[in-house]
Amino acid sequence: MTPLLSVFISIHLSGIFAQSTIVPAPAQTTPIIIEHAIIHTAVQGAAVIQDGFVILENGMIVSLGTGAPVGSKGEAPPTNAQRINATGMHLTPGFISSATTLGLIETQQVRATDDRTEFGPFHPEVAAWLSVNPDSNLIPVARLGGVLLALVFPQGGNVSGEASLIRLNGWTTDDLAVVPDAGTVLQWPSTEPAPRWFTAKNAQEQEKQRRITLRAFDDFFDAALAYSKARTDDPKLSVDLRFERLRDVLDGSRPLFIEAASAGQIESAILWSTRRGMKPIIVGGKGAPAVVDLLLAHKVPVIVQGVLSLPRFAHEDYDSAYTLPARLATKGIDVAIATGDEPSNDRNLVHHAAMAASFGMPREDALAAITRVPAQLCGVGDRYGVIVVGHSATLLLHDGDPLEIKSSVRGAWLDGRSIELTSHQTELKAKYEKKYAPRSSASATSDSTPAKSPAP
């Protein structure tokens, strides 16, 4: 085999072996009663329920309370229910990973597994859910960390495409899609010169490029608005998919996720989008504390990316990233928390929330930042993100406080489906635990003695 052929085969096999072999969970058929649990409902202002129970039927939460389980009308619970004694364990809503590329990329070194971007600066017609790989090996890894839903962002260009909320269980992209068109993703240009080693352009050239980019935004959205008005006047007008996907963004029916970090970026992005009647959500938000009044005036939520990160500038406090969610939330801004990392690290989402809680954010608010708030931002706050009767049975059972690093997820239900908490990582762990397990000297001798050939 030639070296070139060997490389070609290894690259393509890496994509094949990256596919998960775990079978998606089937629909719930038997009622489930989880009792004696410490329940964090994530409902705003609600207290933690001690010695609580929930009853799950047909993928929904049908009863919730304390003490002995009863039905929603006080009747006896189903006799055929599977009962789970959760004494000392914590029950929370399933976590939602925001602004992630989970399912769009598997192996960064293998281009064939990377569907994050499209060509060209403006492609709002691109929908993330259509490119998600349901067999991604990163999905079961994320589920082990409690992530059951993901707000997937396309990348690249100025208008990257449509973000999609997906559930992390299913055979096909249709199975995964919860909200195919959760909002349009926009990359806002830098507003300040970047005097860094990787920047070849000087300050004047960067400013010129910024003006060109902003003019391109104006021209594109002006054209989209003109198209939308023309389609309203004449529904038979030929469809332009790029502009068609923007019609409900232009009138504020669907949000505009604007990736912006610095205070200048955030300020200019908010002023530009609200002037046009759109509904912005800031993604990144490191400079948001400097423009809190503007955020509050326009009721703009912020998805904070990367709580577990270093300060952006040398003059900032060491804990500036850790305290950012608390500094925004105490001002009355709706805050969601995202990892801001590659999708293989979505499993660490709860640790970002835990760090925010350790640095000033109330613990239940930190939990809501990865459950209730992202569900509301996606328009599914009436179905996901909280533990309430009538909502989806999308829950996690933890063997300790969910915001403690020593705690692990011991049970997971997604729309009532019991999720298998295994991945290629747990399989490797089990494999090597057996390899290095203590063995008796007799078995060790036996294992190391070569087998004798049978007598002739």
C-alpha cells in the first residue's frame, strides 16, 4: 500500500468510526414515578422542593408534588408505573447547550465531517438542523454531561444562517429537530482596531473594511425588506429563499442572534438591529457590562460564552469571565450560559454554570441559565426548560448537587424517553478498568504462560 493511499483510507475511516453505535431511545410506554427527590424546577422564584415526586406519562410531566406520589387530581398513581427511589438525589430539567456546533463537526482534521460553514457572506437560507449528524459520537458524550437539547449555530460569512434547536436523540434530522428555525445567526464586525500579531491590516485598513461590511449589511437587509414588502403585496412573486427566511426576522417575530464581544460591537449591533425593528439576542457578551443601560432599554438577552475562560485584556480582573453572568443578571438582564467551546466539550456546560454560581450568581439562577432561559430564547419555554405539569418530561437525575463537580448524571429522560448514558468514552473506561483490575497471582501466572500445543 502506498503512503498516499494509506493516508486517504485513514482519513475516511476516521469519519466512519466516529459514528455512534448507540440506538436511539424509543418512546415512553410505561408511566414513571420518580420519588423522594430534591427537585430544582428552574421556575423563576420557585423554591427547591424537598422530598418531591414527579409522574411521567406519554412523554409529559403529569403530576408534581411532595411526599407520597399522587395523580394530578389527587388520585392514586398508576399501578403499572416504574418507580424510582431518588432519595438523596437531585432532579433538574435537561440542560440546553446554546450557540454550539454540536452535530455539525466531528473531527476537525477531516474536512468531510465539517458542515459548519457555507460559501459566501450572506446565506440566511442555510438551516443548521439539516446538516446535523444524528449519529455523531459527540452527542452521547454531551448527554453524559446532562445536555439533552442543543441550540445549534451555523458559522461563516456575515449572515451565517438559521440556528436550530435539536433534541439529542433520534434516527434522523427530522427526529432531532425541535425548532428548525429558532433564529438567524449574524456575525457582527469589529468596531475597534485589533493590533494583534495575526492582523496584517493597520487601523485605517481595518476601519475601511468595517465600513464596507456595515454597508453590505445595510444593502442586504434593505433588499430583504423590499422583497418582504413585495411578497406581501403580491404573494405570487417568485420566491428568493435567502430573503424568504428573513421575513419573520425583519418584523421581530423571530430573533436575530448577533455574535458580538466588545462593548462597541454590542452597542452598534443593538442600535442597528432595533432601528430596523428586529429582535436582537447578543451572543458572546464579554463587553456587555459597559452597555447595560442599552441592553435593558431594549430588553436584549445575552448568551454568555465561556465562563471558564481567561480575561480578554491584561487590565481586567482575573475573575472577569467568572463574574460576568452575575454582573449582568443582577442588573435584570436575561442571561443564558454557553461553553463557547468546541462541541466535544459541551459535556462541561454545567461546570460553566457552576463557576458562575461560585462567583456571585444565585445557584438556581445559574441552573436556569442552562435550562429555562435558553428554552425561552428559542421560543419553547412553554414546553422545555422547567419542571412543571404539562411540560415535556425532559429531566436529569443527579447523584449530588448538579452544580458540584463530583456529581454525575445517573438518569436522563428526553420527552419521556429513557436515555442510555453511555458513550465511546465510557466503553473505553470499562475496557481499561478490566485490563488493570487486580488479579490473583495464579491467574496472572496462567495468563502469562504460553499455551501448549496439543499432544500428537
